[in-house]
Amino acid sequence: MTTKEIKHVPEPVLRRLPRYLQILTRLKEEGIKEVSSTRIADELRLDSTQVRKDIEFTGIIGKPKTGFLVPQLIHAIESFLNWDNVTDAFLVGAGSLGTAILGYPGFNNYGINIIAAFDSNPEKAGGTIRNIPIFHIDKLPDLSHRMHVHIGIITVPAAAANEVATMMIDGGIKAIWNFAPVQLRVPKEIIVENVLLHASLSVLTRKLGQSIQDQK
Amino acid sequence: MTTKEIKHVPEPVLRRLPRYLQILTRLKEEGIKEVSSTRIADELRLDSTQVRKDIEFTGIIGKPKTGFLVPQLIHAIESFLNWDNVTDAFLVGAGSLGTAILGYPGFNNYGINIIAAFDSNPEKAGGTIRNIPIFHIDKLPDLSHRMHVHIGIITVPAAAANEVATMMIDGGIKAIWNFAPVQLRVPKEIIVENVLLHASLSVLTRKLGQSIQDQK
DNA sequence: TTTTAATCGAGAAAAATATATCGAGAAATT
DNA sequence: AATTTCTCGATATATTTTTCTCGATTAAAA
């Protein structure tokens, strides 16, 4: 068979690759040409075998004794994650969190380019943040279709999230980056990636509670 | 042995519990008194056995045919996560993301209470957000010790994150909620919970890239 | 040139996590 | 009262993810 089998990539792998990239970028700036899996693993407190197996997914092969070529590995990871070219995105919910995301220029390094924002508050429409225009939410379906936008970012309150998700999907959006602490009910062909801050805090507060209790 | 054995709780469990809580809170508002694991599982697209096992960690036992008592389960989860009383927290980095977090009142429902913020920019010192005062970063060590703060939130750029973490630890902070996309080098008794937005985006952009390629 | 040290990658093993099976109990229905 | 339906929780199984072992390879040091 000639077609390359696209093996399924576990999510934990996808979550570690950007962390490798962060280290690699720093090493490149320092002028370091080669890096071993051991070094990456030590910096991130991981197992070196795990790092090697993760890298294997990107198709890069290393060399004994010296490891991997830094620039080559950077390119491979970026390409693997589709970070070598940005995908346009819409953001809905220009509240404090939405504004913060709009104001952060770094996401262009992570494969997305926010080209417009939307809000239900008419007073916010017409404004811009970092040259990104803010429209009234009513404009979303039409603009989304016309501009062929594939990624939607939800930063509205939980109560409004599902309604926004439906609008996005009607507008042709295929992947949703959801910050609302609620389950989105969407067709299963829609990709949903949640950022659940409460779920992150639960880990922190539980562990802290336990560690304080253990001291007693 | 009389001392109750504190079983280790897997992180995936801790991350699901707040999601159950979200549903339970909604059900309670709707006046629903009982809920089955099946119902929770269906809403979150999980397995009902998994939901039951997760709930088991909180110590609550259900009843055949009817399931679990909503208010009792809410209380048990909140107590389990230490969300029945808030822990004071400091935030460092009053940029756009830091400001967004300061501006969001909801974290008090998730076990933390931000009582002060810090920034290296002297112009920001003296201001307040939602009545939370902003100080210059130099004040952190002293205030942290005096107020016995245990949680630190890092919302500074990656390059400054480790320096801030060290200051926090010197100030007696035991748990760090880190939003900087960088590995914190801290003693292992310090609890670190990362919110890595790039790691979340990598999952989204990779899946989207694959789904587009699969269509061809 | 020989030896040593560091690394990769294949495969095996272990650990963690998720899912399936099923008997028993409780409520509703017949 | 008997039957049906729904659910729990104990146990077993399956799957996923991580870690360990080890021979082969490369570069540097002796």
C-alpha cells in the first residue's frame, strides 16, 4: 500500500509537543544546534523514552550520541500541529476574558489568527482591539460564511455558550475553542477543545487541601 | 486502624468533578431532587460507570432506581475539592490576562479568593480592580508572609515566570496556578497547576488539520 | 586504534485509566 | 402480589499511557 497510514495521535502527545517547542525555540536562540531527548525530558521532568516516542510521531529520527537537530525538530513539530500557517478564527464574547485573548498577540505563533470579534452588547460593536474589529453578534452567520472561517472561540458566560456554538456551526465553523464552563452540545463532527479553568482549579485546591492536611 | 486511609485521587477524576457540579447546580435550580449517573454521563458524553466511580471518591453512595440526591452530592463535591471555603490568593502580572482574571467574580465559587495583585510596572500600583488592590511586585514577599497567602497566580510573560515563582515560594506560597507557557522550576513540595493555552490549541489545530485532510 | 560514554529506537512490562458484565435493590407498573 | 424497569456498586476486562530494558550506533576520549 502506498498511502501513508495516518496513525492516531494521542491527546497527551499533542499537549506535550508545544512544551518541547518552547524549549527548542529557546535553545535555538541560544545557538544550540542539537538536543537529546534526555535533556528535554529533564527540563520538563518527563521520561526520556516518552519524549523520543512523542517526537517519533512527527516523523523525525534522531542520531545516537547527539540526538536531534534543533531547527529540524522545530519545523517538524510546527508542521505537525499545523502551526506553520495560521488559520483564521472568530471570537465571540468581548468581555474581560475575550478582550484579554484579543489583546494577546502570541496566538499567531500557535496556529490561529483572530480576524474579528463579536458581542451581544451593541455598545461594543464598532470598536477594535489590536486592529481586530468588534461586530454585533447578529453579523456572525453572514460574515462567517463569507469569510470561510473555520475556528470559533467562545468567551461568553456559560448560559450563552450553547447558543453561540449553534450560531457558529450554522456559520460553517468546524472547530470551537471553548472557555465557558459548560458542556457544548454539538454534532460529533465538530471539534471542541475546552479550556475549563474550574477543572484546573479543582486539581489545585484539592491537592493544596490534602497537603495541608498531611502536615498535621 | 482507625485513621481513614486517604486514597489517592486521579487527576482525571478531579477534572471531571467540577463538570458534574455544573450540571448538579443547574438541576438544583430547576428543582430536581435526584439524579442518576446515567443522566450525568449522557449530558457529558461519558460512561455511567465512570461517573459512579468518580462520585464514589466523594464518599456519597447512591440508591438503586433513583440515583443520587442532588443537594447532598453538590455538598460532597464542593467539600471534596475544598470549595466550601475559599483560600486566599495573590495574582502577579496585571496585564490583559491578569486583569481578566481579576475582573471575573466567579472564582470565589471555585475555592479561591484573590485578595491582591502585583505588577512590575509602577504605574499600575495603587490602582484596583473589583476592589482588589494592585501593588508593586517588590511588596510581594513581605505581604505574602504577613497575610499567610498560600496560592499564587502567575500571569506574567514566560520570560518572567520563574523569577515570580521563586518570589512566591520565598513568600511562603504553597500552590501556583501558572498561565505562563513555560516549565516552572520549583521544589517538588510546591504544587503547580498549569493552564497551557498553547497546549490546548495544539490539540485543536492538529485535529482540525486532520479533519480537513480526511475530507480530501 | 581501542575504549568509553551517550544516545537512539524497538520491544516488553507496568501502571493508570476507562469500559463492560452482572447480581441485587428499589420504585413503578401491571 | 407479581412483574417490569431502572439503577447502584462490586468485579472483571479492555484500553490507553507510561516506564523499563537492552542491543546497536555514533562521537569523543584514551
